[in-house]
Amino acid sequence: MNRHEEFTEWHVGTECLGQLAFFGVQYSLVTFLTTQLRQGNAEAARNFSMWQGTCYIAPLAGAIVADSCLGRYRTILAFFSIYIIGMGTMALSGASPAVISRSTQPAVFSLGLYLMAIGAGCIKSCVGPFGADQFDGGDAMERPKKSSYFNWFYFAMYVGALVSGSAVVWLQDNFGWLLGFGVPALCTVLAMASFLLGSAMYRYHQPRGSQVVRACQVVVAAVRKRNVVLPHDGFVLYDGPAEEGRRMAHTDQFSFLDKAAVAVAVPSSAAAQPWRLCTVTQVEELKAIVRMLPVWATGIVYCMVLVQQPLFPVQGRAMRRRLGVAFAVPAASLNSVYAAAMLVLVPLYDAAVVPAARRLTGSERGLTELQRIGAGMALSVAAMAAAATVEGRRLAAAGEVSIAWQVPQYVLLGASAVLAHIGQLEFFYNQAPDSMRSLCSALGHMTCSLGSYLSSVVVTVVSHATARGGSPGWIADDIDDGHLDRFFWLVAGLSSINLVVFICCAKRYKYKDSIN
């Protein structure tokens, strides 16, 4: 076994443990809020969206810390500690009333929930790029392995999701919340221990200063020289001394920013005037971020669709769940179908889809990152349409519809995540400047954050707009009195419009080029 195979297996195991804990909370959060804290469905959906939004906006803070001062390795360790404290506090909140009173339970739970969100969130922007750093993108032998690594990285996530959606949910239903949150808390401790044990085999990259400051320097320098005439030849722009990493080739897009690299006087020291003169690579780093923004924005609406998954168990609890006489399927356990679909599809994509696509397209990756994201977005529309159709049938049949009819919507949403989520992770890593990979990974995670906040706004607007004249609205506490099917159709419609916008953005996107 070579070093890369050994690292991938080790990293996959660590990620699996960490994600088992994360999904152990995600899959059960709405159930805990409605059954233990007595919140209504709409309130619980809003609170879930706010929590998930925090989980996916925290990566921005983690990225800034990693890229500017601590580096990815030490940032992961620091925030893993916060993750563990948060999970332990949540487990304590699930203890019996003799230990935690009903009056203090919401405060203790919220403290643990948001500590966990900050810890897990700040890790997210570092773990994927740290793993990809172990592969040399300039090596023809290692480059395909890096692409495969992203698939197996997400495969580990889905293994954790599968165990959480089945075993952890079963523990929570049958043995209470102390054990139901305690087991995920133990997994975070094991994940951190596993990460530490692999330290000897890692490649380490030193932080290179605040990338936010570097971007601001380009904007300030360009504004200061707004009246300077650009040279016709981009090769005469200031390129500075050799820097760590690869230099980026000059592009003609967003030419106003090129003024930051025009030397109006020969500087005695470029480092002494960073707010007046920037290198071409520094300018192109900012251009790379700007180019990604339209694609990034469409990811916000896509993630709004994924955030609706917690409403699936709410729908499932109102369906016929009995298998035989004695066993009732826990509605939340169908999340394991979502995870199982992804577990099957990740190796299938790597083993069958990629080779077939390579033959058709001639591309090393098979499908480009943007093609993969677009296919995933299309499947998200199909998933919401399936959920809306099932809910319409359930309402018409007064709940006498088997929960098995939910399987297609879970499978479609899982297939969507395999394509779009992994495609996003790879896109933001590969298109990021070398020094901004944690930051760009955080931008990818921020789509989930803003998608969650957007979902919270949409749920609030829909609830207020439809709950009039004594009507409980589309998202009612008793969904038999509501019209969840109309809400699902609304989300499918918004996702369809977003897909069209994404296709337009993808057609105009220019992939970055680097000079070794």
C-alpha cells in the first residue's frame, strides 16, 4: 500500500467518525425540538435552519484562521476541542429531569448545540483541503488520485450519515437522549484521537498571511490608480519576486483590477508598498474569486432545497409506518435510505460513470465540476417534485399511504448530493488560488449557510402568507391540516429557475490557468 492509499484510508476513517456525530444531531434535531422542547413544526423548521446556517457560516472563520495564522492542521485540532465540548454539553441536556431540570434544559441544549455548530463548522473548511493537500496537483500520477479522494472523502461522510440515520436514531428512540447524544459525543473524541495518530504521515503547508487583506490590497491599489492607462501587453504588468506556490497566468477579465499591477514608478521594495502595487498573481487571485461568485450564488438556492430534508420525517410520521404487527418504522430512520443511496452511488460514480464519461468527453475527470453540479441540481428538482407528489397522495388518502413511498425522494436527494456536493467541493478547491483554498472551501460551505437562512425566510413568509382567516397555513403543526405538498412544489419551482440561471453562469465560466 503506497502513502496516498494509506492516507486516504486513515482520513476516511477519521471523517466517518466526525460525520457520524454531526449527522447524529442533524437527523434528530427537529424531533428533539418538537418532542422534548415542545416547539411547533414551523418554529422547529426555522430553528433547524438557523442552526444549520451557523454550521455552514462558521467555516469562513475557520478558513481565515487557517490561511492567515494557524494553518489547517492546528486549526482542525483547536476547533475539534470546541466540537467535543459542544457534543458533551448536548448529551448532558438529554439527561433525566433529576440531573437537568425542564426549565434549564433549553438553555443547556442551545449552548451545546451552538458550540458544536462552531466547532464542526470551522473544521469543515479545513478538513477537505487538508486531505487534498496530501496530493500534488502538478504530478500526473497524483492528480487523478486527488479527484478520487474527494469522492471517498464524501463516501466517509455518507457512512457516518448511514449509521446515524439508523443506529443512532434507534438509540434515541429506544434509550433516550442521554445515550442518543452521548454516542455521537464519544465519536468526536475518537475522531480527534484518530486525526492525531496520523500526524506523522501528513504533508504540512505553512499559512501565507491573511488572504482577505491581500484581496483588499488589490481593490485599494486599483482604485488609487483608476486613471492609469492599462498597457496593451499583460506581460509588462508587475509580477514581483517568486512566491510560494504557483504563479497565475494573466487573464483579460475584470481588467480594471489589472491597474493594481501597473508600476507607475519603480519601487525600491514591492513589499513596502503593498497597498499601491500588487503582483499579477495577487490580482488574478481576486479575479478567481470574482469569477466563482455567480456559480457560488446559485449554490445558495440549491442548498435551500437540501435543507427541506428534515420535513421528510415530519411527513413520514403522518404515514402508515407499520411493518407487520409489532414493528413501526421510525420516520427519521428513512434518512438512512438517503445515506445508503449515496454510499452506493459514490463508488458507482468512480467505477462506472467517470470511465464512461472519459470515453465520451476525453476529459481526465470525465465530467467537469460544473457539469456534475448541474446534474445534481436537476436531480434536486426531481426530489422535491417526488416529495410533493407523495404528500398530495397522502392528503388524498387521509394518511393511509405507506412510508415506503418516501424512498424515491430520499434516493433522488442522495443522488443529487453525490453529484452537486462533491462537484462543489472539487470546484472550489481546484479553482481556488493556492493560498486561498481554505477560504474558497469556506465559500462552498457558506452556500449551505445562506441556503439555510434563505429557507428560514421562505418558511416564515409562506407561513405568514398562507395562515390567514383561521387557516393553519401550508406548514401546519398538524400537517393533515396543512398543504406541505404546495410548499414542496414551490421549492421545486424555485430550484428549476435556479437551474436555468446556473446553466447560463456555467456556460460563461472561464477555468483558471496557472504558471508552474
